[in-house]
Amino acid sequence: MPEEKTQSLESALWSAADALRGNMDASDYKNYLLGLIFYRFLSVKALKAFAESNRMDENNHAELKKQYTQFLDPNNMIGDIKTREATMSSLLNKNGYHIEPENLYSSLIDNINDGSFEIEQLETALHELELSTNNQSSHSDFDGLFQDVDLHSNKLGGTIRQRNHAISETMLALNSIDLFGHNGDVLGDAYEYLIAQFASDAGKKAGEFYTPRQVSDIISQIVTYKRNGGDDQIRTIYDPAVGSGSLLLNVAQHVDRPELIKYHGQELNTTTYNLARMNLMLHGVSYEDMELRNGDTLDKDWPVEEPYQFDAVVMNPPYSAKWDNDDSRLADPRFRDYGALPPKSKADFAFLLHGLYHLKENGTMGIVLPHGVLFRGAKEGKIREKLIEDNRIDAVIGLPANIFHSTSIPTLVLVLKKNKDNSDVLFIDASREFEKGKNQNNITEENIEKIIDTYKNRKDVDKYAHVASYDEIKENDFNLNIPRYVDTFEPEPDIDINEVKQNIADLDAEIARVQKEFDEMAADLVETDVDKNDKD
């Protein structure tokens, strides 16, 4: 995708938020903006599917919409009722949903332009979409997807007229973006750009659902790498703290046949869960290939039915979160083999053990965590020792500080396996290799490439990486703090004492010369009698 087109699209999407700014902060208006972007995408996709089914020119939007209306509008229809039913059935099977002609985003725009738009029209359109899917169960693929688009909120305005105006202006701004003719990747890229911007704007709350692309790239390339060759196709991925779904999608970019992947994920925050569903759909993931759940990963295990173990597990959980570590959880198969539960105030190892439990024997897991998991003692120390004894930890990769939108603390990627072909642990200290940015530091492509190459080669690199044996780790009391294994100390250059003495002598001479000049200038000064001069 050309860079100029990307910048133009991102700029247009961001400017659409201006119509909602005022009484809202980023954590509020993102719900409206992303929901409307997604609805417009679905409308465009519905027309595109209709064009493909009827072998029409999908770039002639006006004619295509006219034909769509004639085929599907009961009051203005070509053919009989069977034609309409057959067309609807075809589109429903193709897209998984149906949008009536009057509910198309472009139809609502027409109403805005001729002054007939009422906010209830959009509310009806969103509601009917939720009911239109081809899911034969009582649960729709779109259930609750737009529940955060509260069209009656006073944050849109105190009166119906004000709310109509705010939504109308936002929809018009979004309508200026040329989405038709793109395959979804353009909008997907812009969508993730917006998530990053919202995270910057809203702070910690928004940052919880966004993992920077560079970190996702590192984890994705690692979990899709097969050291011993063979079939490298990842077919199932699981993210127990799925957030926006960016980690799941990034893994798919590093396999040969992403269409074979089944995506699984769970998210506690309902709004973020809906964002993940939108994000996967925006990137072309079919409804049959995703299994996302809104729930508490640590409170109740999921999934518990096949498939419950996965080729790759990826995760960026909330750091040092509180959780319920009641002793009854010692019987939970996720935690029972470790003899202790993570402390109530720090659920880091709880997330790790949950993910490891759901990893296949030949799979790879990558999880982002704070550095405390490497050296904290007590119960966490006991769990860490058990993981090392069982040869589960494959690599420890230290990342630079201030690369996340939600925290400035340095983090790391912990790589775990159940079936390793070695008994050592690779330590990589990449904390000092980054590009400094205005708000966050950036891990460059070169930085990422160095991390991945080092992981694949699995050899010592001076002041950067070290392969530590089990005995070496045991000698360190199972403490995995990176500085214990990777020496990044840079000795100070030798000091030439004679050169320092000469520099001091030169400075003394210079000071004496300047002082002499100053004294001579002071002696030449003549006092002026201001009062006398004034009288003259």
C-alpha cells in the first residue's frame, strides 16, 4: 500500500473524531468512531459481495447501489419475491449477515444530505444487523457488538437535535474515505493506527487493549519459528488476554497459509472484547474461524472442550494485576503442579501458567511480562524454579522501557515450550537498542531482526545475549534477572593523569589572562556625575 494513501486514510479517519470531541475524552468517543467505521465497512462489503454475485462493476457505486435496492427493496424490486429471497440467501451465506438497502451506510448519508436523517434510523440499522446473521443458534455473531454506540448519551449533546448533528457530522467525515475497491487491509491498518492514537490520548485505559506492532512482530516470529524444520504451519492460536486481537492477527502474517488458522481468545473488558471481534472481521477472518469469549480468564478456565490446547499461545496480560488466589485453586489443573499459587497482588504467573496449560506439546508460547517475574521470591520463586526444573523456559528477552502506551516500565518477552530440544535458557538484552520517539520509544525493524536472528542462532553475543546452562541458573538460585547472565558493562576509558594536569594548568593560565584583561578595563573606567550633567 503506498505510503501517501496510508497517510491520507489515517488522517481522514482521525479527523472524523473531531465531530465527537468536546464533552468526550478518547475512552468515550473511540466507541462511537470505531463502531461507525466498522458499520461502514460492513455496508461496503455487502455491496461488494452483491457485485461479485451478479458480475457487476463494483467500482460504479451509484449503479451498484441502485441495483442492490431494486433487487432487495420489496417496494421497488426487479422480479418476484423469490428473486429477493434467493438474493438475500446468497448474500447471507457469503457475508454471514444482511443489510437492507435503506440501512446501508450510504443510504443514511443520503438522508443526512437531504435533511431527513434521524438518529433512530442508525439505531434501527445497527439493531437489525445484529439480528440478521446466518448463525442458526440463538446467539448471533453480532450480538452486543454495537452496545457501546450509545446514541442516547448526553455526551453527544443535550438535545436530540444536537445528538443528530454530532452523529451526522461524524458519519459524513467517515464517508469521505474511499474504502470501496480495497480488500480490507487498508482499513485494518488504519484501524490499528487509530487504536494506537486512542491509547496515546486516553492513557492507561486505552493502552490495555493495544500491543505495539513491534512487540507483536517479535512474538509472532518466535512462535511461528520451528527450530527442527518440518511443518511450520500454525493452525490454532490462543490469546487469553486478547485485547484488540492484534497479537492473533500478527501471528497470521508470518505463516504460509493464514486461511487455515483458527483464532481463539478471551477478554474480560466487554468493550475491548467487541473491538477484538470487529478487528478480526475487518481483517477478513470468517466467523467460523474465530472463537472469542467475553470472560475472566483466571477466574474460570476456558476453553475446556476440544480444542483446548493450541499450536501457539500469545499474550500481553495486565501487569501485576490482582486476582482471587483462594487455596481451592490449588486443585485447578492449570496451577496444581506447581505447589503454590501466585500472590493475590500479582497475577503475572497465573496468566503464564494458564497459557502454558493450553499449549500443545510441540507448541510455542510468547508472553509479555514485567521484569519482577524473573527475580521475585516466595511463591513466585517456587513457581519459577519448577518451570526451570521442568525445562519449560526457552528464552528471556528484555525489551526497552517506554514502548507501551499504558506504562513506561521496561518489559520482557518470556518464551516457553513443553518439548524443548535443549536444557538451557537463552537470555537477550535488547533494552538499549531502540529509536527514541516523542512519546514512546520505538523498536526498529533492524532491532527486531537482530532479536529474531539471535533467537534462531542461539549463541552468545557480546554484551547482548548469553545461553545459560541449567547448572549456571541453579548456581544463581533460579534467579533469571537478565544482568546476571548478560554483562552490558562498558568500562570507563583510561585517564591520562599527565594530560589532566596539563589541561588544568592551561585553564589556570587562561583564567589569569582573562582576569588581567578585566582589571585593566576596570582601571580605565571614569565615574560620571549624573546630577551635574543634568544641570548643565
